[in-house]
Amino acid sequence: MHDTSEHLASYADLLAGELPGTWISTCHPPGDKDDLAELTDRIWDLDLVAASLATHPLRQAALVTRTDGAQLAVLDRHDGQSGFLIAAVAPRGLPDEAYRGVREPDGIAVTDDPFLSAEIVAGGLLARYDTALAQVRHNTIGGVHPSRADRVVMTWQPDGSIATAPVGDTAGAVLVANGFVHDKQSGIYRLNGDDTTAQALAVRAIGPQLDALGIGISLRHPAARTAPGTAPAATPPSPAGTLGQASRAR
């Protein structure tokens, strides 16, 4: 079989440079069997990409990773067309309950033009992925309202801290610069409430900084665990690698 790893790696590198935000690319060649098996389990798809993986196990793949931990997988197509499949990758280490009621940000097929592909990803898949990530993170730490791309929603916590799950690394960088601590596993940013004066000053400083970037800010009390506006999934939400298990469970 012709080795296409170099073409895949080059495509993923160009794609990463064209996506909004800051992304880096890495490649898993055919020899990375353990990494490819783990990636298969984390593909967040129950449609096109899941169907492809069911008949064509991963022989190679590329990952593009955003600075906040979000990841997209670039996979070979097996439909006789040139190009690739691009799929969202589920976060590591979260409980199954975190995905309950969250619609999968199903992947897409694209041509081998990375510049056009980046526009298509940014206009559809990435928006679905960021929404799903916000909902999953909301479920992971109950009571944190999901943010939007144009608004960071901060939620008071019972211990006096403030927690939020911003969309994108631009807002996250502002939060970290003003004292928020980022938990990469859950995606939650938290501002300690031990010093209420320092906390209040930080929040006041963040507002104008985000506003200058076209991002609003709001403070809210904790919500119920179910994320508002969440669309019910047609099947128990699980990455593509566990699709068979989900099917057997029904």
C-alpha cells in the first residue's frame, strides 16, 4: 500500500495554520498502534466518521490541537474520493455522564485543499464542537453555565469561587492573565474566592479586556446540571470507538 503519511502530515500542518485560534499538528503513522487505538475510542462521531471506522480501522491519522486542549482528527477517506475526513475528538478522562444529552459534533468529508477545508471546518464542525465541549464541561462540573463564542458566562460557586468554560483560547488567555486557573481535563477556568477584594478586582479588569476583543461577560448563579438548550441525542452519546458497546446496550 502506498505510504501517504507525509501527505497527511503536510495537510494537517497547513490546516492547523488556517484554523481560527492557535493550533499545532502532530501525526500518528502506521507504527503508532496504541495511539491510533486510543484515538479511535475518542472520535466523537456517530455518523460519517463512525461508519468509516467500522469498516476501515485507523492505519494512520493526524491531530490538530488548540491551545485549550480541543482536538480535531484528520483521517483518510475510503470512499474513492480524494481528501480526508475531519472529526472532533472527545476530551480524555471524563465520566460517561458528562456526555449525556449532548449531541455529537459529527465529522465531515473534505477535499485535499487545506485552505478550503479550514473555512468549512470553521464554519460548521468547529462551531458544533465548541458547543458540545461547553455542554460536556457544564455537565462535568454541575452548575457552570456554558459560554458562547461572543460571551463568557461566569458562575458563582458554593465555595465562593467563580467558574467558567469559555469558548476558544483567546478568552481563556485573558482569564489566566487575571488569576483564573485552567483545569485542562474539564476545560473549566476557576478564580479562587479566598480574597474577595482581589477576586472583584480581577473580574472588573477582565470585563474591558474581553470587551476590546468583542467578547461580552456576565455573572450568574449556579444552574441545574442539564445544560440549557441541549438537544437530545438519538443514541447514548459515546465516541465512535465505543459505538458497538452503545448499540449493544440499547
